[in-house]
Amino acid sequence: MRNGAMNMDMLEEFAYLSDTLSFKKTAEHFFVSKSVISRHMAALEEMLGVRLLERDSRGARLTEAGSEFSREAKIVLRDWDAAVERARESAGSYSTTVRIGYLRNAARPVIVRFVRHMASQHPELRLSLVCMEYVELRRALEDHEVDAAIAMSIDPALSKRYRSTSIYEDSFSAVCANDHPLATRKEGVTLEDLRSSKLLLPDIYVYGGLAEFIDRFVDEKDLQAAQAYYRDIDMLYLKVQTEGYVAFSSGMNNMMFGNQLTQLPVVGADVSFSTVAYYHDEFIGAPLDACREGFECSARALADWQPEIKYEFFGQ
């Protein structure tokens, strides 16, 4: 362009921002600061010579030009992805397909960075990404239906059996509605506090590993008979907000809720875990090295974005 160089990252950011109209959510989605998104949008407007967004105390909104550019940008992004895919297939540039299974919530902070790293540094590798529930993911890894699995380190059998790369450390906290009686306990809650509450637990058929993990520090016999189960994070959020339940949610998931739920540390229980990439035993050589490198780079990027997240590499 005459006015400067536009990159696809800027288009992706604008397309996402045009849907959410939230600089905060867009920054969190791409794991950068809000100031970075603001600079990119200002640069985009300067290149185009038009105003795309208006911002005031009520938030952001698209101008007429912004609405039109949003539609066109999404078409460009779709066409770009298709063109890259066709070019690589035509040139036979993919030498290997790497199959990655992942848990949606655990992978959310890392998957974008990992995919971008692999595309830029290892274009010879084609990634096949499949989102799975925990039980499906564990079975797929055991049956070699995936080469790597992004999951939580809550299953000792997985950690003992498979090589792995730790990506980030996290922990569970109790979450409740802001008007719940426990919401004032900013210093944290004990298991005894939770036993006297309506507790919302993960469905064991969907979140088998997570349900087993929580059972290690919650004595189910002491829970109220009125307890309930959830099958997805949206149901957790809804029931906690509207029906007075207390649930367990990870630190990364809690970021989605913001100040809409009260987050309480669980005192007297080890509720920490890591998000890990596991590799099956026959996944070796250059593709493994490339994936390990990609996850390690993603871990460092996450540590820079959120310094309190610790990372380490293990499982050689």
C-alpha cells in the first residue's frame, strides 16, 4: 500500500474487534496489551485514510466506513487462508501432517500463538487441530489418533506415561455470584465452607479427569444432596450467576468472567495444575522437535504476557 505496510495480524485483530467492540477482549484473545491493539487500529486507520472506530465513555463502535471495511476484511482473511492452503497443497509443501488434539479451555491461551509459530517457522508441517472432551482426548492419545494433546496435568497416569512440555501453571479457585454469602470472603474459603454451599461440579462423563481431580480434595459424601453438574463452561457461568451455586474454575477461565463473578482462593487444598502438551511414544524426529519448540515459544510468550505464570520444560 502507498501509505504503509498492512499485515494480516492487523486485519485479524480488527475483524475480531469489529465483532466484540471490546479492546479488552480483543487484547486478551490475541494475548497482547490493549495499548498494542490501540496502536494497530490507529496505524490501520492511518493507512486507509478513514476513521474505522469511534470511542467514548460508553465504549467503541464502528463508523460506517468501519462496518464496510469489517465485511471486506473478513472476506480477505477467508480468501487468504484458502489461498495459502491451496498454494501449499499445489506445491506439495506439506511433508507431514501433525495431529493436535486439545481441550478447549486449557488450550485457549496458547493455541493461537502455537499455530502462528508453526506456520511461520515450520511451513512444511500441516497442523490438523481437533477440539475434544477429556475422555475423547485421552483415548485419542492412547490410540495414536493424535500426535500431541493439549490437556491439564490432572491425570497422574498421563504424566507418567507420556513425554510432555509444560506450557503454563494454573490453579482452581471457587467462584460464586457477587451477591452470594461467600462473596465477602476475599481471603478465601475452606472445604468446610464449600460443604455448606450448593456446589456445582463437572459432569464426569464429559470432564472425567477434572471430576476425578476435584474428588481428591472434596469429599462427595459431605456435599449437599442438592448439588448439580455442568457439561460446559457456559452452563457453569449461568448456574453460578442465577441459581446460587459455587463452582471451581481455573485462573485462565476466570479471566473470561472478569468482575461478573467473585473468585475465592481455596484454603487448605492443593488445587494447582499445569497445562501440558503430551506426545505419544511413536511421535518422534523433526515434527516432535518442531512442536516442542512451538510450545516452548508459546510458554515464553505467555510468561511475558502474564508474568505470574511460571513455565518450565520437562519430560525429555
